[in-house]
Amino acid sequence: MLRAVMALLLLTSLSLSAAELKEVSWEALIPPDAPKLVPQMTPMHDLAQMGTALAEAGPAAHQQAPDAPVVQALDGQQLRIPGYIVPLEVNEAGRTTEFLLVPYFGACIHVPPPPSNQIVHVTSAVGVKVEELYQPYWIEGPMQVKASSSDLAQAGYQMAAAKIYAYELPD
């Protein structure tokens, strides 16, 4: 009987922790009463030269709204969000373990960085191979509503990635 109760408690706690993970869109990171900004997505560089994009030093242009309002209610929540990776640090194994997660490809490299409430500063023990950064990823982990600054942009959020995996559209 004790084993059955323990197993039931274990299963209940596992399902509760899985239920705590919330999938969010980029729009969920913008307060409903915040002014709407149209991203400046005019390319600043030749996209055919993607191989040299990571070697660029500094943003393509000034960031729009580096102090954009954030959603305080997201602080401490376990979230899953899709996005593109802009590396900040690469280790000896060729993996980026510190990066900015952004809603569209080329942000911070080919076009001006989006508002700070559309950038998540992510750290990861494992990271992602630099040569695999062309595709979007799901990032899962605890969200912090905490600003951070890098040479590329200001971020309104931070996340310690518990999981990173390729984003794939359903068939």
C-alpha cells in the first residue's frame, strides 16, 4: 500500500511539473498597454554572406526601444519560446553557450535589433553548435524579467536554458 501511495505521489508531482511549462509567443513578452513598434527589418548586409555575419563587431544599427516595457508576470515562470539564436560567446568546442534569442532571423546582425522586450538573454551549459544557427530553436527554462546588456543589444528578459532543441513545423 505504501508503495502504491509513493508511486501515485511521484506521478502526480511529475505531471504537475510538466504542466508548469508554458509555451509563449513573442507577443506575450509585450505588455498589452505598451506602444506597438514596427520592426525595422530592412536588411543592412548581404544575406548571401551569412558565414561572415558572426564575425561582425557590433549591431547593424541602433536598437529601437532599448528600454521597452516588459511583462512582470512572466518572472519565475517555466517557459518554452521559439526563436533564432544570435551568439554572444562561443566555447572551444564551437558551441555558443551565451546568446540572444530573437523572434526573427538576422536580428542584431543584419537588421537593427528589436525592442528589448523582444530579446531574451540566454545562458546554457551545453549550448548550440555555431554552424547550426540558421534554424529556429525552442528554448525551455525559467524566465527572469531582468534587463541585460551586450555589445549587440539590450535584452529585457533572461533565461537559463534547461532544454534547447530544433523548432520544427508540424506536418
